[in-house]
Amino acid sequence: MQSSHAGSVASEFPVQLKGLGKEYGHFTALKSLDLTVPEGTSLGFLGPNGAGKSTTIKIMTNLIRPSRGHATLFGVDVRQEPTRALARIGAVIETPEFYGYLSPLETLAYAGRLRGMSSKEIESRSEEVLKGVKMSDWADHRIQEFSKGMKQRLAIAQALLNEPALLILDEPTSGLDPRGMAEVRDVIQSLKGEGRTIFMSSHLLGEVQEVCDDVALLNHGELLIHGSVRDLSRGSDTSTFQTSFLRPPTPQDLEALASVPGIVEIKNEGDSTIDLRISGGEEGQARVLEAMVSRGLKVITYRPLGSSLEQLYLDRIQESDRL
């Protein structure tokens, strides 16, 4: 359930970026970014390292000023009214640092006082957010005893203290071991279940697919794709299928396959296995399988390598790298 506090300004988008650009000297970190995030959506802000993700988030949270364009949060311009714009935001940016001699409860009390929360409010919210990030058992321990993943979960708890309507996470699993990554992902998924709006940057496609509804792909400071994870996964035209046969296909077989409509590329992996790059979506995949069977090739396995969204991601990044 979404709290009434989180839904009080329904008419304004939680995030609206218009013509956002940023130069550092002669280097363009962001070209002209237009992006809108509707309420209750979890957006994966995806792209390789150096794509412009952190620059965008630092502009959104008023840590740096844009060279041009505007960032508005719930209809409030971040540059013109930073205090009001950021009042309903919780953010975890870069690697969180805490005083090692304090406990999570002491850290949250300090953060709550800075935000003008009452002692009673701090106490009840601290208990709630620590439970939410599965840190209740560590509430009174010194933070210096914590792993990186535990500190990251505490950072998310701190960001949630004032019941933000929008949570901004910059590479939340960066530098964590697989267990820490899984724990942080679980926390994000449970927050998504509460109907919060989440803006999460990542360079990991799998992570975004797992926890986000929408994806925006950035490279060289430019938005390449923006849409729902489901539609983009379905809409990608080409995919790679690994195919293994009972007996290795002959050169003539491969030549005949290469002329089948929909086959973009054939890679012979040896051991009776080939990788087929196929276009035309599901229709194309069905047509290729029929062609192999009708040629008398005994197909044992025919399975996609990676997701179609992964293929789309790689294709678009390669295209933009060539420009």
C-alpha cells in the first residue's frame, strides 16, 4: 500500500528531466536528456560506466548544476527550490560512509534530527526501516563490524527514514559480493512492492530486469531506449539461439541454412553446436527451426542465449559506440 504522504501530489511526475545537459570543459557528460518517470514506477537507469548516469543523479539531487535544461521532482525545479524539491526524496549516492563507532539506531537518530523529525517519529520510523532492510538484529551493533552489503542496506534505511515518495539509488549493488547484491536486490524489490517510485542507476542489465518495470538506456550522455522491460524484451527483433544436433551439420547444410530468411549470422562452435543469430522475433525463430528439421537435421537443443533485451542492449550500445 502506498502511504497517503507518498501520493499527496498525484498530478506531478516524481521525475521530469527536460533538455538536461552537462559539460565539463570540452567533455560532454550529458547531451540533452528528456525523461519522465510516472508515480509508482521503478525505473532502471541503465548504461555502461561513464554513460552519464551519476551526472544525471547528481543534477537531480542538486549536487552539481546542469549546463542547460531542467530537473523537476514532483513539479518543483531542483535548481530554483532545492529544499522543497528534495523534501520528499530519499537518496543513496555512491558508497555510503558512516561513523564506525555509532550503531544504526544512533545513525538514524542523528539523520532524523537533521531532518527535523521528532524523537517519537525517529524511534518508530527507525524500527520500521531497519525491519524493512532486515537489519533489526544489528540495530545496536557498531557499524565498524558491518560488511559492505550491510552498510548499503543501512544507507537505504536512512534514505527511507522520512517516508520519501521517491527513492533515488545510484548503483546500489556496486562493489558488493554476490550475497550482498542479492540482499540489496531483495530490499529494493520489497520497496517496489509498497508502490514507491524508484529511480535506480545500474550498469547491470540482469539487476534492472529483476527489479524494475521500466528501463532507460544511456550511453555517451544520450538516451538510446526508454520503455517497459516487458515491451522491450518482447520487441527486440534479433536474438541468438544456440543449437546442437545429433550429428554435426555439413558445410552444405550450413550454406543452405545461411539462405533461410531470418538468419543473420551463423557461428560454428564445433562439437555439433552452432549459434544462430535470428531476426524476425518469434515468427523468425519458428521458421528457422522448421527449415532445420525439413532439411533432415536432427535438432537436440534450440535455446536462446541471453535475453532478447540483452541483445537489444548490446546492439544499441555498439551502434552508439560506432557513432
